[in-house]
Amino acid sequence: MPHMLKQVLGSVLTPEETAQVYSAFDQIGDIVIIKIPDELMPKKKLIADAILANVKTAKAVFAQVSPVRGDFRVRDLEFIAGENRTVTEYKEHGCRFKVDVAKTYFSPRLSTERQRIADMVGDNETIINMFAGVGTYSVVIAKANKTCKVYSIDSNSAASELDGINAKLNKVQDRVVTICGDAAEVIKDRLAGRADRVLMPLPERAKEFVDSAVLALKEKGIVHYFAHIKADSKKAGQELGLQDAHDAFAKYDHQVLAIRVIREVGPRIYQIVADVLVSSRHH
Ligand SMILES: C[S@@+](CC[C@H](N)C(=O)[O-])C[C@H]1O[C@@H](n2cnc3c(N)ncnc32)[C@H](O)[C@@H]1O
């Protein structure tokens, strides 16, 4: 958020109030989503107008009024000011994404992680993205490597539809296969033994799907396992994350090649990703 906005909010809010709004601000395309504490809700219009007046690229402001929740990982939004629409276009790593911020999960805060995984992909890989959302990882990967093929699964039909649209927008529709369905079912029915690499970007529940991820792999392959870890510090989050990854893959021959703390998602809750090399011979 521009520093200037802090000053503008300062003219309508106390310093403490400004800090509260300042720390929770997401801009996705031209839509701004803020978290407004209950006691500041009477001032929501003032806040939203200050944002619209100062962030030139912002066309709409919404308040997030529920946590990200449910299987589809979406949040309830309340329209405050500007244009009352939830569809926007977001640009990242030379890719364009059509996003519906009300009907689908989307976080601009995972951009570095998307690029990190895309950079690891080798030629001619088959990749299965089990929890693809609007296709962010799938499209960034397919665009970065012209020889790979990505199966892009999501159970939310609104997300899956946008995934298909985004593959076309970025001209990778010939190598991104969009599938709407439950990842475990889809893998069991049609993708067992196919993947060199599997992505599991559903940190709240990835552990439940580890068997499906391993089933999707060729004899050997890499799983990008995401998890949420409770810890007192980032360093502890990394250590506990490593342990969590080993636990999740305990019944398979595996090696954790790398572990990374992506971000703090709540007070003392860290999102981690582990790159796990798995030999799937011992199902
Ligand atoms: C945290 S979001 C990640 C989306 C995307 N990878 C991203 O980073 O933008 C998790 C996604 O998993 C989907 N999902 C949840 N359970 C699923 C399941 N059993 N099978 C397939 N997709 C599922 C949700 O609809 C949601 O879009």
C-alpha cells in the first residue's frame, strides 16, 4: 500500500486505527480488499473513499467479513465503494489472470512461490496440480516451460472455469488440461502413475491427500507439499514444517529436498512448502 495512503488514512483515523487497516490490505487487479475491525465499520466509507482517491489503480473496495473458509477457500466480501463487481484481471510473471474474488480463492502473496516452482520444472515433465484454483501455478508453469504438460484440477466449478479461460488468455490451453472434480477421485480414475511432479497447494488439508499425490506419481517424482504449521518463530516453523513433511510421507521412501517458510498466515501460524522426492514403489 502506498505510504501516502497511510497519511490519508491518518486524516480520518487515529494512528492505532490506521495501523489496523494498514496491515491488512490486498489489491487484486483493480479490486482492493481490506479487513476492517468491527469498531471501525462505521468509518468504512471514509476509509474506502480515501483508498479510491489515492490508489490510482483501485476501482473498487470490499471489506473481508469472514475468514477464508470451506472446501473452496473463499471469503465473504461486503461491497463498500467504487464499482460493485468482483471480477478483475491480475498480472503476474508476464501472465494474465481473470479472477472472481468472491467465488474463487486467490492470493497475490504466493507470486514468489509460483515462480520458484516454475523455475524447477524440467523439459517434458507431466505435472498434476491437485488444487489449481483459477490456474495460477498451472499457467505460470506452462508459460515458463514450453515442453511441459499440466493437469489442473479443482473441485470449485467457478475456479475451474476461470482456469480454462486463463489457460486460453495466456495461450497455454494446448498444455494445460483443466479438470473440474475432486482431486483424489480424478487421480484414481484417470491420472495414476502419470506425474513427474505433483502440486498440493491446499495447506489446510494437504496431508489427507498425500496418498493420492503419491498415486499420481510415476515410479519416482516430486511432490510440493504445502502445510500450515503452528510455531513461535519462523525458524521454529521451518523445523516443525520439516518434521510435518516427514510425518506426512512416513510410509513412503522419501527425501525432503527443500523446506521453505512462505509466509505468516496468522498469529504464529506459518505456511510452509516442502519439496519431497518420493519413490512410489511401496504403495
Ligand atoms: C488454497 S486454494 C489454492 C488455489 C491456487 N493453487 C492458488 O494458489 O491460487 C485451494 C483450492 O483447492 C480447491 N479444492 C479444495 N478441495 C479440493 C478437492 N478435494 N479436489 C480438488 N480441489 C479442491 C479449492 O476449490 C481451492 O480453489
